[in-house]
Amino acid sequence: MKLYLLYFIFRQVSGDNNLTQAYKKYRFHEKKNTLSLSSFVGMGLKAVGRFFLSVFHVFDNKLTIMIVPHSQGKVINFQTNVFAVILGIVLVVGVVSSFFYFNKQVVTSNNEIVRLMNENRQTVASLDELRDENNNLLQTAKRFQESLSQSLSILGLHQSDPISKAAVKDSDLSSLFDTQDMASGILRETSDIRQLATYLDSAVQPLEQIGKMLESQNSLFTDIPSIWPVQAKNTHISMPFGPAIHPITGQWYIHKGIDFSTWRSGDPILAPANGQVVTVGYNSSLGNYVIIKHKYSIYTRYAHMSTIRVKKGQMVSQKDVIGLIGNTGVTTGPHLHYEVHIGSDVVDPIKHINVKLSK
């Protein structure tokens, strides 16, 4: 600002080149500006002072507070000022607000504690239920091991890596929630479940061996007469294999097959195994009959059929319908006479039904 003012003054006197006169004018204007700024600042300070003074006078106003009882007691009065009253009101409001705030915080904390206690009870109940389920799983695993060992023994197989009793004991899921560990808040789920997984993994290989063996012998069950040739709901054996009294002649004889009855004609007769029809015929004793040749020199014969549904030379599969139950030939009622021949020997067909594996 000084430079600008000096420049202005210099231009005013530049015509006569009188530097002394220019300097005097500069000093005059500088002093005038300084006085003006000082006067402005002084006026501002006075206004602020008057404002605070008026506020002080307002707060310093005296108030008289009187307490007049309804009885004949002494009237109580005391004097104060506005500032004290306002300060008191502020303090009372602050105390009341603080009371309500902290009371709300206490209520919230209590509700949170109740919620956590309920969750804790639910957690304990869930842990008890999990422990019971683990115990049930352990018992199931033990029964599975016993069944597996028995199946392997029947099939002549052996576990390549059997589990020792100690390992089974270590994998006992009842140790999943040990009392001492529960007291210290430590659960051993990871370790015990890993042991159980190892136990189950060791059972996979024997099961695979059983599966392969059953798969390799699947054809055996379809190539030998291993199912009932009549499978209606009311099917029953009306006469077994062996010595019996003939129902017509009343004499003892050897019954060379078994009779299946449903008390009616027309129920389907099934091929009990894969094979080839070698005979389709009729005679006075057997009535309509069929003979099927199977593997391993096994033949089966079906008599007293009402209808024949196969032809000589025809290949049949297990459970194919070859005819219907009837009452042809010498009979006392509708039934199927069923025989099994191995080579030249007649055998009891019941021994080939529901075949079981043996060592």
C-alpha cells in the first residue's frame, strides 16, 4: 500500500521534479490513513465492550425468590441473579438428561445380557444333542464294522489294513466331548472326526472288493434257477418235494418236484434263469409242459400249464413269462408242477431258490 501511495504522489509532483515536496505529501497521507485505521479499530473495541457490559448487566440483575408455605410457617426468601438461575437450570437439565441416558444404557445392557444367556442355553442344548447324535453314530459304526467283518469272512476276503481295537477306541465319538475338555472349554471335534474319516476310508476297499465279487458273479444268479417261477401275491407251495401220498391214487410215491398254487388258473409262470427251451409238449399225466436247458447241465420242467407262450429252441431270460398256470393233465386243481434236474438226477428245487453264497 505504501508503494502504491508513493507512486501516486510521485506522479502528482513529477512535473516539477521536487522530491522533497513529494515526500512530505507521502508522509501526510500515511499519517492520515493510520489515524483512520486506529479510529475504526477503537470504535469496534468500544462496541464489543458495550455489548459485553450490557450482557453482564442483564445477568447481574437481582432476583428475589420467595417460598410461602400454606401453613403459618415462616416465609423463606433469598436473592440471586439471572446468571445463577440460568446456570442452575442448565445443571438440572444436564443431570436429568444424564440420568435418563445412563438408565437407557443400563436397560440395553441388561437386555443384551439376557439375550446372551438365552443363546448360551441354546448352545449348551445343541451341544448335548450333538453328543447324543455322535454316540448313535458310534454305535452304528460299530455295527457296520461287525457286519463288514462277517461279510468278508463269508466271502473269503480279508481287510488289507484292518483297524486295531485301539484305533477304534481312539475314534470313539463318545470322547468327542470329554468331561475335562468341556470344563476347560476345549472341544476335540477336529481330531476325532478326522479319526472317524480314517476309519470309514479303511472300509472302502473291502466294500469295493465285495462289489467286484458280486458283479463277477452276477451272471451266476441269472444262469441258475434261483427265483420262484410263480410270484403272484397268494403263491404258496401246495406239495413239497419228496415222499408223499398221491392225491388221486392214495398211494405213497416220490414227488419229484414242488407244486406252486395260487388257487386259480391264469397266473404267469416265469423262467427262473436264463436258458433255451428244448421241449414243448403235452401228455396225459403232465398236461401242457415245457423243459428249459440252463448252464451247468441244469434242466427245469413246468407241467399242467393252461397256455404255453414259448417255442422249442427259443432263448429265454430270467423272469420271462413262458406260460400260465393251468389244470391240464392229472391234477386236483390249478397249479404248477416244477422240477429241477442236474444231469440225470432230480433234486429238490427249493435248494436252488434264494441261493446263498458259501465259501
